[in-house]
Amino acid sequence: MTPLRPCLRIILTATICAVGGCAAPRPGEGELSRDTKWQTDVDYLARELPRLHKNAFFKCSRGSFDAAATKLREDVPHLADHQIVVGMLRLIALIGDGHTQAQNFAQIGGFRTLPIVAEWLRDGYYVTRSLRRHEAALGAKLVRIGAVPIEEAARRLGATFPAENETQIRRRIPLAMRNPEILHACGLITGLDRAAFTLADASGNETTIEIEPIASEREWRWVFASERVPLAEQRADPYWYQAIVTPSHDPALYLAYNTCSGFGEFRALCQKMFEGIPTGDGPDAKKWRLIIDLRRNGGGNSMVIDAMYPHLLRRPGLRAPGHLLVLIGRGTFSSAMMNAIQLRQRYGAVLIGEPTGGSPNAYGEIRPLTLPYSKLVVTYSTNYFSLVDGDVQTVAPHVLVEPTIEDVIAGKDPVLDAALTYSSAGEPRR
């Protein structure tokens, strides 16, 4: 191979830095103070993110964004590293684009995790998972973090991550709740060594527990609110299927489609999955229904699912009213949300569950931006996608099903149950 000429090397290096978001070496860089490095990163983020994003100010004004960046820069000398990182998360969240977010903030800020999970259910946040030492908290409702009522705590935590709708906020708040550095930066706890959660039981009796962070999740032994594991949570594979045949309802083929990736793998799975369902219009073919679960699918390539469509076309019974059912929820995002819309529009699928975490009219097609000193990586959107008419923030289900803490304790999956018992006697809402 012919060696590159020196001038060409310089051009290529400059191009790579411009695309990747890296910074050229600065004279005396080793002499820069900690505060100067963080302030340089804040300035870089405030300048480059609006420049690179497809439309950074579709939700937040330029003035508000610049004011927030200026305040964060001025506050740097008075903030700990984790508080600065959370400040940058809030700055990014002002964009309001679910794809534009920091990727490695936990590593950069030295964040740890609290061994407890409180999920949003129909009327609040409930503890659904913990370590054995906090087993008594399972099933209880979270009412305060520190001295702050949960409503205000959720508002502060919700401003830390970008979200396109309320559903996505409710999905991301439980992740923030498990992080003492975020809780501290949001003014919900006074120290970093423990967090106080006040819980209420079914009778309204309150108890406060103190939870200490643990460095590695590999050391944890989870205890769940129910010993019974619903079908959808029994496997962690990217996609898998199971026939559900019981005397109480028509036979159903359940497909857990958890990621939009792996063209060849999914094509092979479809070939095997549909072998048991006859083609054509015979009575055996007409009795089957297909349930596609997108509730845990955060996206990828929207065309991977196309491998399934020829099988649907050869089986008209699966496209009969009420026979193609798609489960959606707060975890249905990006390409998975696009797939839900396609299945509804092309094949008349009935959507069951909760509104999606993604908006059908939103920004995407991300690229990375790396801050020069902290090396925080921020993805930003370069394109806009409009899938439906009007100002629509989410894809709503035809049949709304909101799980309750009673469902969780009983180990039930009310969304899947609704699909198995769905009747097309009433025309679903479009």
C-alpha cells in the first residue's frame, strides 16, 4: 500500500475529528484545571449539539437552552462531578427528542445503582423487585423519596432524561430512581451513601427504608413481588415464540419480538414459527390468531420484521378481524413503534396495551458527539420522520390495558390476557 502523503494525513485526521466530535489537542492541556475542563465540555455541548441536530429547538427555545447552559457553566466550580453530569443530562433533555441523549453518563459520573425497582403501574410507583433484605417492601407504593413527595420527585427526575411523551417519562423515571447520584443532584437525598424511600402498604400505613448502593449487579439476588413469572418475561432472547393452546380460547401463536435486528436469524425463526399454521382458508387455518409482543422492543431496523409478511399473506385467517393482535407499551420505541403502525395500517392489527413510549412523528437516525475532556458520548438526531397526520405524541392502543400492583403480585399479564380473549364483535377504535 502506498504511504499517505503528510498533507493528506492531516486532512483525514481533521475530517475524522469533525465527524466523531473529538477535539484537537490544546496547548498546555495538562495544566488545565478540573473546572476549566468541565466548562469547556459544557461550552462544546451547548455549541455543537444545536449545530448538529436536525432541529434542536422544535420544543425548547434557543434562549432557554443557552440560559441553562450558561448557568451550568457558572455553577461548575460549586458542583461535584456527578452533579455536572446530571446538569448536562438536563441540558440535553431540553431538546425533547428521545433519540438525543447521553450514552455513557453512568461511567463518566461514577454512578452506582440502588438494588430496588419501583415501576409505574395504574395509579403510581410500586416496588416490584428488591434484594432479600428489603423483601417487606415488595408490593408497596412509593410515596416519598427523602422528604420529597413522589409527585415532585418524579417531576425532577423526569427533567433529567429526554422524552417524547408522558409514557416515555414514566418508563425512564424508575431508572433514575435507582441512582443515588441522580437522586442527590435532583435534591432528593442529602448524601450519596444511602437513599430513604417512604412506602405505603394497601392500608395506607407508611414505612421508611434506607437503601445503600451496591457496586455490581452480578452480586445481587433479586426477590420479586410474585413467584409466578408471566410468559412474556420467561425468556430474554431477542425474539422467540410459543403456541398457546387452551380450552378457554382459540389457539394463538405468541411472538415476543424484542429487538429489530438480525435479518437472517428472524427470517429463519419465521420459517419455523409458521410451520404449524396451515396456509389458505381452511377451517384449521381460520381458528388461529397471531399475537406479536412489542412491549420490550426499543427499536433497531424497522425492516427486519418484513420477513414475517409473506407468511401473513399466505395465511388470510391471521389477517381476519381480531386475529392479528399487537401488544404495545411504554417500552415500544423507534422502529418497533413504526412496526406497530405498519401492522395496524397494512393488516388491520388490533393494538392492545398502553400508549407507546415513542412518538410516530419524531426525530431519529442518530450520530455520536463526544465531548473533548469527559468523553461523554451524546447521540443526536439527523432526520425527521412523520408517520401519521397531525400533532400526535404517541401510538394509542385500540384496547387500553393498564397493569395494577394486584396483577403483578398475582403474576398476571393482563395485556396478554386481553389479547387471548379479544373479541372482534365490536369494531375496534382506529
